[in-house]
Amino acid sequence: MSTVVAVVNPKGGVGKTTTAINLAASLAAIQRPTLLIDMDPDGACEVGLGFSRSAIHGGLFDVFSGRATLSATIHQTSLPYLHFTPSNIRTSEEEMQFAEAATDRRLMRDLLTGNIRDAYDFIILDCPPTLANLTVNALVAADTTLIPVNPGQFTVKAIIRLVKLIRIIRDKKINENLTVAGFLITMFDARTRISAQIERDMRAMFKHLVLQTMIPMNARVNEANYRGEPVITYDSQCAGAQAYLNLTLEVLYRLGFTPRRRGSVALGAETPT
Ligand SMILES: Nc1ncnc2c1ncn2[C@@H]1O[C@H](COP(=O)(O)OP(=O)(O)OP(=O)(O)O)[C@@H](O)[C@H]1O
Ligand SMILES: [Mg+2]
């Protein structure tokens, strides 16, 4: 039975997609079968994973439109334990239809059942930068949330709106077991006072909910995105990759898991069992 993690923050450009890709890739690297689903019409995950348009054979939009099953939209990535469903939106009309289909807020949850949940240890949902229907779908389907926060463009307002929405979804028993795995400080720049200040404020405000791991501002992370590769495979030794590997262990620990095989990574061409 998989754990579904929604990577969510209504603020744009905070590192949601980068975190979703690298958390998913790191889980796959320690041999946890993982499915990454792009719920953002923007489709940044497919770029970040190096998929060309011609390599995409359907996505979540096709599933929401009733043209495909979720299983039929699952793509193998270059990491043996990592599978991927793109959003597969190509026009603004499709984007509108995608959002409209998502007015049924239980659509995603109903898709993540049975075989799909048995096939993966983790399902990671990359959310769009809004709290509209697609994000609500993700929150209704998820077991837990990971909330990236970029000190460079920090606004408490966005976080408060998100926390309120999570509370409503729980209190109205739409998804009463939804938890917050943690706030993740991304693009942390140790040279700036603002990063340190926001870290202090976040830890004072949200206490243990702020993860110990912080993702540093690191040009290799940006480069890896541009080259269409998770940073953990692009340059496994760089500070960004190491931080994402640490994040993965911290998230596993917080969710009550222990690494299956310590130090065991699967970056090569093995087949998931
Ligand atoms: N640790 C990092 N160091 C340097 N650049 C980073 C880092 N993390 C992310 N970036 C860059 O910041 C930009 C925004 O990141 P990303 O796309 O992951 O954010 P997002 O929250 O998904 O954005 P959106 O809300 O638009 O979907 C990207 O260009 C990405 O390459
Ligand atoms: Mg994104």
C-alpha cells in the first residue's frame, strides 16, 4: 500500500517541481518503487525528467477526460524504480477542460486505489501553484503533504491559506487523515540575512513541522532541471543532491519508515521487483 505525498504550495516558483522530482528520484534510488504524477497543467515534470513531447503517450488529462486508464499513462523513466505520469496538457483549451474535470474533488482519490496503490511504495503528486480544484484533488487523495518554502519569496499569507485548506479538508472529513509531513526550506542561501531570518521565523512559527533538512541554493539543481535530469543523478555529490537525499531519509523517518537497505542505491538499469 503506497503512501501518497502531495508537494504543495500556492506560491509559484518555490521548488515544488524540483522537490517532487528529486524526492521521487531519491526514493527510487533507494529501491522504493515510486510513481510521480504531474498535476500541474504547466507540465514542468516532463521537462525536468527529460521527456520529449513525442515520448509522451498520454497523461492525467486523458485519464480525467475518461480517454485512458491511469495505468496506461505510466511512463518508465531512466531510473528503474521511478515511473511517471505527465499532465499532458498541450493547449489552453485542454487546460480549461482539465481544471473543469477536477471540480469533482474526489477524482484523483478514486484513481489511486487497488492495483496502483499496491504497485508503489510512494506516489508523489506535484501540484500547481494555486489552491484551485487540481490542488484540492491532490489534497483529497494524499496521505500527507510536503510544503516547500523559498525564503527568497516568502509570504506567510500563502502558507496560512494552505494550512487553512488542509484543516478544512480534515475537519469536514473529506480526508480526515491528511497530515503535514513538513515544511521544507528550499533555495536556502547562507550568504543572505533574509534566508537565516526566514529560517528562524519559520522554526518559531511552525516548530517541529519545519524539516531539519534545508535545500541550498545550488546552481547544479537548476542546471539538472534544464538538462532534464534529477539532480541526484546529474551530480550526486553536489550540495543540492546531498540535501535531497537527506530530505528523503528525513521524510521516510517522519512517516515512520526505515530505509529498506542501508546505503543501497539503484541508479543503474535494474528492474524493480
Ligand atoms: N535548490 C535550488 N537551487 C537553485 N535553483 C533552484 C533550486 N530549486 C529550484 N530551483 C530553480 O527554481 C525555479 C523554480 O523551481 P520549481 O519549478 O521547482 O518551482 P515550482 O514551485 O514548482 O514552480 P511553479 O509554482 O511555477 O510550478 C526553477 O528554475 C528551478 O530550476
Ligand atoms: Mg512546478
